[in-house]
Amino acid sequence: MKTPKLLPWYARKAGVSDERAEVLWRRAVREATAETGWVGNPEYWGAAMTHFQHLLAEEQATFCAPRVTPLVRSQNRMWRLPLIAMEDVFSAIAANWQRNLDIFRKAA
């Protein structure tokens, strides 16, 4: 049986190799055949695609790839927040000091 043309796209999206996606597709086809009892009608193809997407999701869940990047980025922002606030305060103090010096120079 031929595989769908979008199979490599689904495989890349799930992070699975094309060969593994073909194995999962054949399994999904077998499950759809057992479920519907027919081959080739729209109900069959819908069931096959549903099973295939479910199998891809299960396969993707087996990968041990924790996503810590958002956590690290938020921690980095939280760590920098006091430094940014201090920089803003010092900029305001320097601007105020410069403004006062200009006023005293003009008055003298």
C-alpha cells in the first residue's frame, strides 16, 4: 500500500524518521481496516489518519527531550529585573543631576 504524500511532513513535525512513520502508517491502516471492516471508503481513510496521528503523538511522547528553554529564559529575565530597575533609577538620578547643574550654571 502506498503511503500518503504528506507522510514525511507529519514525520518531521513529530520528530520521527520517515521509515518509522511508514511503519506507523501501516499499523494505522491495519487498525482502520479492523475498525471499519472496509477498505477505500472515506470512513476508512479518516480512521486510518486518526490512528496514524494518534500513533505519531504516542511516538513523540516517548522522546526524552525536556523543554527547559522557556523556563531558563524566564529565570534569566527575573534575574535581570533588579539590575534593569537599578539602571533606570541611576539614569533618572543622572538626568536630574545634569538638569540641576544646568540650572545652577545658567543662574551664575
